[in-house]
Amino acid sequence: MYKTNPVSFADVEINGGFWAKKQKMNRDVTLEAVRLRFEETGRFEAFKFNWTEEGNLSKPHIFWDSDIAKWIESAALILRKNPDKQLEAKVDEIVDLIEKNQGEDGYFNIFFTVCEPEGRWKNRDAHELYCAGHLTEAAVAYYEATGKDKFLQLMKKYLDYIAQVFMVEKSAGFTTPGHEEIELALVKLYRCTGEQRFLDLAKFFIDERGKESQSLTGWCNSKYNQSHLPVREQRTAEGHSVRACYLYSGMADLAKETDDEELLTACKALFDNIVQRRMYITGGIGSSHEGEAFTVDYDLQNNTAYAETCAAISLAMFANRMKDIDMNAKYADIVEKVYYNGFLSGLSLDGKAFFYENPLEILHAEHDRHKSIHRSGERLPITRRQEVFGCSCCPPNVTRFIAAFGDYMYSTGDNGVYVHQFAESCAAFDYCGANVTINQVTEYPHDGKVKFSVCGLLNKHFCVRIPGWCADVRFNKQYTVENGYAVFAVDNDTFELEMDMDISPRIYASNPLVFANNGRYALQAGPIVYCLEEDDNGSNLRDIAVLRNTTFTVHYDEFFGANVIDAQGLRTQCDSSALYVPADAVQTKPVDVRFIPYYAFANRSDCDMLVWFKLS
Amino acid sequence: MYKTNPVSFADVEINGGFWAKKQKMNRDVTLEAVRLRFEETGRFEAFKFNWTEEGNLSKPHIFWDSDIAKWIESAALILRKNPDKQLEAKVDEIVDLIEKNQGEDGYFNIFFTVCEPEGRWKNRDAHELYCAGHLTEAAVAYYEATGKDKFLQLMKKYLDYIAQVFMVEKSAGFTTPGHEEIELALVKLYRCTGEQRFLDLAKFFIDERGKESQSLTGWCNSKYNQSHLPVREQRTAEGHSVRACYLYSGMADLAKETDDEELLTACKALFDNIVQRRMYITGGIGSSHEGEAFTVDYDLQNNTAYAETCAAISLAMFANRMKDIDMNAKYADIVEKVYYNGFLSGLSLDGKAFFYENPLEILHAEHDRHKSIHRSGERLPITRRQEVFGCSCCPPNVTRFIAAFGDYMYSTGDNGVYVHQFAESCAAFDYCGANVTINQVTEYPHDGKVKFSVCGLLNKHFCVRIPGWCADVRFNKQYTVENGYAVFAVDNDTFELEMDMDISPRIYASNPLVFANNGRYALQAGPIVYCLEEDDNGSNLRDIAVLRNTTFTVHYDEFFGANVIDAQGLRTQCDSSALYVPADAVQTKPVDVRFIPYYAFANRSDCDMLVWFKLS
């Protein structure tokens, strides 16, 4: 196992370009938008533990703790780089409420204290351990951002109680969480505190999963929460996709901390199963609304795609951890795919509204059909982003994931420093006893050129990911290629490198076994997947065929904050009113075709959208 | 309104070829197979009215009367041309039971006499009037076949009671049937008996529909049973497709008998709406399982297609009646399309098993997907024909429709005699005071040549349908074209005509608005739509592209009883295990492609099937 360590986002300044804009919007707009929605829906108020059956407060939901926890974690990540007394005070207020309302035994859960105290640790699907995990992640982030350890201590007390209940007394009604999350949070806490018992608890939950029959709700099976097999025997990604990738992330973390090669083997197989058979080209996963789940190999239908925003994030989290134990560019490729596509589509361009589901096609005719049949068939995703959801896991996951972009950019190992992501930025961190600085000057992803200035990296390698999508990359220095990284020998204290990636539009096909996409193609330029929208191309998008020999014209568009791409195509038309005509009665006429970034769909009118188009 | 009259099947002998074989199988195998299933399930026993809550007999279902009625009608149609004492005795036995168990007031309904007598005329959706309609059709057919009028008299008594309840007393809990059928049956009875009151009752039910709010079950809306508008205002085919076309058939019948131009206008619009926007290329209608219903224009999805066998039959019934009041080849075109495709697919090649739903694609990967998600999404049709269904409307509809093929072949009007369908046959009927005989010698549909010998048609026109699918037809005599018919002047008592239709394979496209078929094509030869099966072409049928310039090789296949067609194509393949690859990494290899008649799919292994394929 070749282990490397990620460079913290705290040591990376994204000081311009695409992600600087997104992070600014995240700080200025999105975090506050989420906070307001959570205020309005009573989620903050719930931390006062003053809900009663008779009162007029909204009844806390079992996962409200986790919503606020992710919001706190987002705030902490932002605070670490952008101190804000008011924001910090807001967090402190919640921490005080947690302290006040925590049980003497350490237990902290809103729903199972104020609504259903008799239900504690009885229902595996009731998200208690999931909430504990998110609170733990938030506590670590807040401690690392501010140095204040009150929240951390409260959570340690809670986790010690959980260890007592689950590992020692075994007195809970179930053995492992119904929704994984606490595993990776415990490793995070272990890394923060160095206290072995948290790693042990993580290992306990991971080791026990799938070893015994588990209580399940009526409509799901044991694959739903990955309890169908002991985790080391799992080779295909099954069940609820967020649960799955949170588990796999915890497994990868544990493999690293315990040098567990069996876990590594399982993680590698699970990752490959996802990206080779069960992932949309956008990085979206979990194709079915039923169970928000993986289904079968190559089942990647576009207009019914679930592809939850949280699931894309969870895949990036898993991929990112995989590179820490199996350095290969394929992992950072997926992180990038998620950031620019299936994740970013979950957020509106104005930063205020969210998609839970991220379909790859919107076909309003299908929605009309559903309305016409009264009882619906296959569920269709909504076509407009919303400001608030009843189940609001995605919005605060979006805010923390944008704030954490810097976490995914670099790592260090015995061989050298690795560059995984490209963005205008300055990084400064300690490595091998020296202070290393790396500057990137780039307009990526709108332009494929990146200038690196590196200091302090004497006699170690400088390894730059060559993106999997990149047909042609040029460097101004000699390099070798290792696991998808261009490896440069660094022989001087100062190292200047110029990278030039070809981000010309490129047409992709699916594996022929993807039965939803046969005869259809997708356009990608650099890491960005493109789509057609009715707003630009008129209705009936499925009938547009892009010319195989089209010229692509690329230009930057301020509204989308990215390049748009124009091409030439043919549109099928038929003068006959007949439903079926001899093939030669169907004519085509030349049309201009405009592609916009997939992530930016549904930011104008409520119109049709299509990723997979025909070629002619 | 130009009215014509159909020549009865009784006057037409199908004495060879495709339909003679099907009719023989219908007599020898299918009618008996249906009888046995109905025996086994207690449907015949139910006519003894001896079911009790305490007993061990199967509880009669509300539509069992209609199942047996259609079986009797089928038997009657067969008896008329093939006397069979045993079969006649079986029918007489049931008629005796009907006589014995009919109420003194005339009421006859198994369920609402023995199971729920307090429910009589209370539930619009409980099929009472529907059952009465089918019993009436059966009684007319049996009277016409045997001259025995007992059954007919029993039904007249029942219908007089229905008229009293619905038209005079208005004492029922609803005004018009929840499932149409009785309307067309009443017109049939009127035509048989000449008794005006039955036409009046048909007119009453048709006129009242959609005029007042109607009771509906929870999950359906007023379109479900065409009660959303007065029928004369209806312009789009809505709701349950069998209900719809039975209604439209009754409307067309009534339009003819009462010279109702408003009804004709509505019927024309409804027919065009179906065939121009809501019909599969197979003649299947009702694309959604939910409500077994029409949905919206151009919604013709293939693998979830409902396209009930009864619905195809009902469309042919409607089309056939339309030609009686608006002579145009487009109506007989649809009758032919249904007979050779979306209807015939409902019956196995051995005559023993049935499809209720007739999808245009079977994709087992979709079924695997459904199993994986535990709760299903959009319903998928079964992939194998069954010998019996709980709701068994289709099997006895199949038997009567095969037996009635001769009814659809000819009609007569002031202008002359019309030939609608082609089949090896001899017809002899009275027309304009003379006895006309028409012989067809043909191997249609395997060959496009038909030789007609006509006698007794002096000074009237002989009008032969030029099929809409026919790119090239040649006759050995001069003709003019009128409403899609080749019109020949007959100037001699004996008239010999040779017709030669080009039945070469022909590739069809959908209207570009059919969003399920974009970029896909279908193959038809003569009236027969073709499909690909995995048994011949391997898996992943969607990835086969037939060459645009392929040579088609046609040869007769004994197993399918029709021509099969071989072609050349390309199959997409990709050596990479990657899910997404640059388009040029996908290669194609030449493959032989075999098409079989669509109606014959699923008669070998349980494999994938596809109608709409790619071209390359």
C-alpha cells in the first residue's frame, strides 16, 4: 500500500478563477441561503429541545441534527479562511445548546430526546449514528478552524457513550448504523486527536457490517445499506448510493490507518465497479429513485436518473480517499468529474437553489404523459432547482463541498508532491522538513494552460495528473508517466513548469452495453460535460443530430461562467402528418446547435435538456 | 355520408393460405384451449348460480359473464361455417342456465345475483352493462349461426328491463356504462331484429355520456371512460383504450343508422387522432399500463407499451365501422395493420397462449433493473405468453376476431363492391338483385399477387384497396383512384383482375415527434411489421445498426408461417472496459441480421426483442 497524505485546504488559497468565484458565492450567498431556510423550517430552533406535542413548533425530523451539523461544518471550513465573528457566534450558540441539552450519559439527539425518547437505539434506520457522525465531522472542523474545543469534547463524550452501548454493552437494537457516516467521522476524529479508541470504534462498525442479519424496514433489502455481505467480501456497489460511498470512504480511511490490504482490495473493486459500470458521465451515481440506489450494471437511464447531489459528493469523497492508498490519476479524474458536473449541477448559478436529483435529460413530454395517467409510472425528477427540501441533506453538503475544494488539490508521499486538481491558487505547506509553495496560474477549466511555480521541493518528484479526458497534453519539461501522473524530477529549489492541456470539445460514446445511450453521444470539453437545452435549440432535442465533421466554436459566456460551444447539426423533419412514413420521407435541415455546460442546465426557462445526442 | 354495407363473413369462404390456417387452428386448438381454461377457473360453473360464501367454488368475478359471452360468440361464428353438434350442445347448455337463472324482471348477471345482490346498478365500474352487451352480441351471433332464438329472446327481455331502469325510471346509480360495449351490441341487435327500441337505447347511452358528472373510482379521472365531454365534442382519444374504441364503434354504428353527421365528424377526428398520434406501428393502442390508456400525443414507448390485444381488436372494429360511413382505404389499412401485427402477436404460434400486453421491445436488462430496486418503477409487460389470465378478456376476443376475418373483407355501396382485405377465398353474396361471386387466388401476405375472378357485377364498380404501405402496385386493367381504392369499370358479367403489390421490405421512420423512436427505424414487408430477436441476433439488440444500403433476402419460414428477412448490419463494440470513451474508440463489426414477423416474437426462448432499430 503506497500511502500519501492530502494537503489541507487550509494551506491552499484559491485566489482567482472558476473556484474562487464559486467559493465567494458560497460564502456570500449559499451558506446564508441555507441558514435562512433552516431557520424558517425550525431546524435551528430544534436545538433548544423545546418541541412538545402540544406546542406549535415544527416537529424535529430524525435527520435535522445532521442538516445543522453539515451547515456548521460548512461554516467552520469558511471561518478557517475567512474569520467572521457573527458567523462564529452563531455556531457557538448552537454548540452551547448542544452542551445544554446533551444527556448526562453523553447522548445527543434531538428527535430521540424530545419526540421519541423511548425509541433510543431501537430503529436502525432512524439515523442516530448518522447524525452523530455529522456532528463529529462538524466538531472537528470547528476545532480546526477556531481552536475552540468545547464542541469536540462534547462529541468525544457522546462517542464514548456510543462505544459503551455498541461495543461493550451491545445493548442497542442493532449492531451497525442503518446509514453509514459515523465510520469516516470517527477516523477523522482519530486523526485530529490521535486517540485510538475512535479508530477502534470505526473499525468495529466497519467489521461488523454484513456479518449478521440486520433489522430492515419493509421495502428495502439488505443491499440497501450494504449489509448483504461482510464489507471485505463486497465487490459490487449496491444499495443506497450515498450510504454506500460514505461506507466505502470509511473503509478506505480504515485501510490506510490499519494497513488493511483486504479492505484496500474491496475498495478498489467497488470503485472500479462504480466507475466502469454504474456512473453517469457526469459523475452522478444511484440511477434509481427507488432506494436512491445503484441498480444493475449499465443501467444509466437519463430522464429518470436519480443521481443525487449528495451521491456525487460521496463518490468524490471515496475517490479522494482512494488516492491516499492507491495513487492513480483515475481517482482524481473522478473527483474532477464530480466537481464540474454531477455535483455542480446541484446548485443554481445564483447560488440559492438546489437539485436533489440530477437527471441527464429533461423531456417535458414525459412529464405530460405522467400527468395524463394520473397514477405515475417511473418517477421523473423535478425540472427546477428548489430553495428548500423537506429532506435537505444536499444543500449543506453542497456548501461544505465547495468550501473544501482545496482539500482535493494536492497530496504528498515518499515519492514527492502530487497535483490532482488545477485552479488559480497558492499553496504553502510543510513537506519533508521544508516549506513548500506551489502557485498555479491558470484560467482552467476555460483554458488548458497551467503555469506552476514550485519552491522548496528539492530532490523530490513533482507529479501532475494528466486528466483521463485529455487527448493531448504538453509540458515544457521532460517527464515520465506513473499511474496517470506526469512525474518531473526537481533538481532546484525553484521549479517552473508549463502544462498545456487540449480542452477542445471531444465527442464521447458510452460502452455499448449502456442500453439507454445506444446510438447517442455526449460532448465534453476539458472536464466539463455539455448539454443541449431547448432554450437554445428549440424543442424535440432528441431529433437533433450533430454533424460528425462539425466545427466546434468555443466562446466564454459570462452568464454560465464557462465556455459555450456552437456546432452544426441536422434536425429531422417530416412534412407528413402520418405517424409512420417510409424512411426516405423524413428529411433533415441544417441547424445551428448550441451546447452549454451540463452543470448550468435549468437556469433559464423550464425547458427540455439533453446530454446524449445523435450524430449524423 | 356515403354509406356502404359490409358483406358478412358467412358469405365468404377463406379456403386457403394464411388466414385459413389461422382459422383452422382457432377452431381446432384455440377455442378449446380457452374453453378448458374457463372450465378450470369455474367460469362455466358460475352460470349455475350456485356459488355461496361457504362453498368451495371460485367466487365469480364481475366480468366472467362477458368472458363466456365472447366464447359463445366465437363458438357461434365457428358453428355458422362449421356445424358441430357437441359445440352447439355446450352453448345450448349455457343458454339453458341463463334462462333458468334470469330474474323475472329480465336481469341477468352472475356476480350481482349470487355474490352481491344488494349492489345491482350501483357501481358504474362493475361491468354490468358491459356484460349485458357481450351477452347480446353472443345471442345475435348464435341466432344467426343456428336460427335458435331462445338466447336472443332472453337478451331482449334483459335489455327491455335495462331500458326501463335507465331510460324510464332512471333508477340506477349511474347513467351510462363505466365500460362501453352495450352501445355497439344494441345496434347489432337492432340490425338483427329491426326493433327500433334497441337503437333508441344505444342512442340514449351514447347521447348521455359526458353530459353530467359521473361516479368514478378513486384512481381514475373522467377521461378514463370517455366521460369528460359529450361524445359529439370529443376530438382526442382519451382514457382506457378498449372502452374508447368500443364507444367509438358504437358511435360510428349510430351515426350510420341515424345519419348523424355530428357523430361522424367526432368519429373522424377521433380516428385520425389515434392513427396519426397515438398508435404503435403494430396497430397497438393504449400505451400506458396505468388505466390501460391513451396518454398524450406521440407517447409510444416501446418496452413499457401496454398495447392490449383487446385494444388492437377494438381499433380494428372502430376502423371497420368507419369505412361503412366514410369509405376510405385508411380504415381498412388499419384493420389490416391490426390483424397482421398488434392483434396476432397476442396469440402464440401454437394457438394456446396469449399476450395481454404487446410491447415493441423486450429488454431483459430492464427487468433485471426492476428486480434490483425491489419496488418497481414503470411496469414492464411480461415476456412470455400465458395460457390463462385472471382478467381474461383477450383470449375469447382473439377467438372471435380470427373467426370473423371474413367480415372485414368486402362491402357494397351504391358505387360498387369494395375489396378491403386480401386472402385466398371465395365470396358469394346478393348485390343489386344479383348474385355476385368474387374469388381471390393469392399467397398474400407472403406474395403481393392477387388474382380476382368476379361474376355478377355488371355496370357497377369493382374497387380494390391500394394498401397505404404499398409503394408500387400494378393492375392488368385501367383504373382510377378514389379514396385510396383502385376503381375499375366492370363491363362484363365476368371480370378477371390481376393485382401485383410490391411487398419488398421497406424501412419506416416515425414522425420525429415520437420521442421514443428518434434515430430509429422499423422494417415492414407488405402489411407485416418485423422485429429482431436475441435468438437470431445475439444480445444487445439496440446496438445493431442495419446498413442503409443493405440487401434484404426474403424467404418463407415454416415455423413462423411467414417470410423472414435477412439483412446486413453493423454491431457496435468497444474493447475498453471504460464506461465512457472517445467516440472514435468505439468500433463496429459487420453482422448478419435476421428479422422475423413481429407477431411471432416470444415463440422460442425468453429473449430480448426489438422493433425499432438503428440504421448505419
